[in-house]
Amino acid sequence: SNYLIANTVKAGSITISNNNIYSSNTSQDINIGQASATANVNINRAAIFTKNVTANVGITLTDAAVYQYSTSNNSTVTQLTDKTTAVTCNGRTGQITTTAASLASGRSVSFTVNNNQIISAKDVVIVNIASGATTATYGVSVTAVNAAGSFIITISNNSSSAQADTLVINFAIIRVN
């Protein structure tokens, strides 16, 4: 089940188990805190989906994961030289435009995306091809996330011939604490 928590607890406690907590407004944060000295919140085996989450005194998180996303901070970059050239694209979301360098049939190449929004190797990066390719011609995936502020994208040519397309690759970073 999913729960949208909008009420304040004055006394007693709230326990949430095996559920998801989410913000209904992508521009709002979730603040989990005591409404009074007698209120407690226990979150067990739950996923919290929000832009930012703040947990205050009296909060217990057990086997809970916080997934943060951003509705702004979109970044764009155009790759230089070839499809193995590293880029710097510092946004929680963004688009990378690759070069039109040829990629042989059945081959894969990788490049590093330097991004200061990556703060942990636990962060999750989602990628997809936005444009520039015929359906199923290419595959794109994230093959590594480095805590030092970068991730690696691998592009694969799944066709039976060499391809030389300029791809636009979307990415989104989900911060996992």
C-alpha cells in the first residue's frame, strides 16, 4: 500500500510497515518529526519517495530506504571527439548528446559521466535513449556508479551493421541513503 501522510500526530505514535511514503507535490519535501514531545514515528521496511526528507527526534527508521528525486536541476552536455569521450553533466537529471562516431555491429563502448550529484555508490542512475536511434538499434545502460561523483554509460550497437548516429541520452539520478 501507499500512504500520503498529511496529518500531525499530537500524542502517541505512528507505525508504518511494509509500505511506501510519498509526497503528492513534487516541489514539496517530506518532514518527519515530532509534533509534540509525546509523538513518535516508526517506519519499518518502507520506501520513502520525495525530493528531500528530514527526520527529527523521535523518528525510527528500520530497513527503510529513502529515494530522493529532483524536479529541477536539469543539465545538458554535448560529447566531443567520439563515443568514448568523458563528459561533465552536473544535474540530478539531464541529457547527453553523443557524437556521430561510428560504432561497429555487435560492439559496445563506454564513457564516464562526471556528475557532482552522485554522492554514493548506492545512488541509482536511470538512462534511456530519447532520440537519434531507430528502435532496438542501440542499447544503453549504466555499468557503474562511483561514489567519487561519476557514473559510466555503455552504448551497444545491437544491429547487424555499423551505425553512426548522434544519440540523445536522458539520465536521472535517484539518491539512495
